[in-house]
Amino acid sequence: MNDLSYEEIEVGHKESFTVTVTEEMMDKFLAITGDVNPLHNDEDYARSEGHPGRVVYGMLSASLLSTLAGVYLPGKRSLIHEVKIKFAKPVYIGDTLTVEGTVEEKHDVYSLLMLKATIRNQSGDKVCRAKMQVGVS
């Protein structure tokens, strides 16, 4: 876990990590949220809708943005203020996702970082993009 202070972070600073989405992650997300949508939970239904398998919950993929801020950029001193997310492509169980964040702006008065974040699959396709405001204590 990073422990970067506001002063240690410069515009252009980048951090990234990789995660493979598992069926266990999907099961835990279902248990937490109660989202029983068949697109996420029924293989046959997902295939009937033109997908190669169950579609990973969008918010499960997006939850990795919390890991980006809370573990990597800036790490333990972070407090997320705002996240604006756009989902570009579906994610499937077994996909390996690379989450990357780049500092685009710093606002010294509030010790606030403006991050541009992307999530790409193993093929390099952008599956999610986001703008984040992250405070640094």
C-alpha cells in the first residue's frame, strides 16, 4: 500500500495494478448487493443476449477504482470525493483487468487530486474510464 503525501505527488504521476475477475468475486458481489439480474447470473440467458458468457457487474469493475485510490494513488491517505464513470465494453469472468490512474491536476487549497482512470482488459480494450476527485489527508 502506498503512503504518498500530497506534496510527493506530481501531475503526470501514474500507478496501475492488474486483477483477474473470478466467479468467486461475482458470487461475493451478488451476496453483497442482491443484484440477481440474469445477465450477470445465468450463463444461458447471457448467451441468448449475444454475450459469450455471464457479464461481470459494471459496479464490480468500477469498484476497482476504490482500490486505485485507496491502495495506489495516493494510497492510505486518500478519500474519494467524486467519481464519474463511463462503461465502454462488457467484462467477462476470467478477464484480466489493468487499472491505471494518472494525476491530471492538483488543487493545493484542498489537497485534492484530479485523476484520469482507465480499466483495460487483457486485449488492451478500454472497458471503463473515469474521472476521479481524490482528497489527500
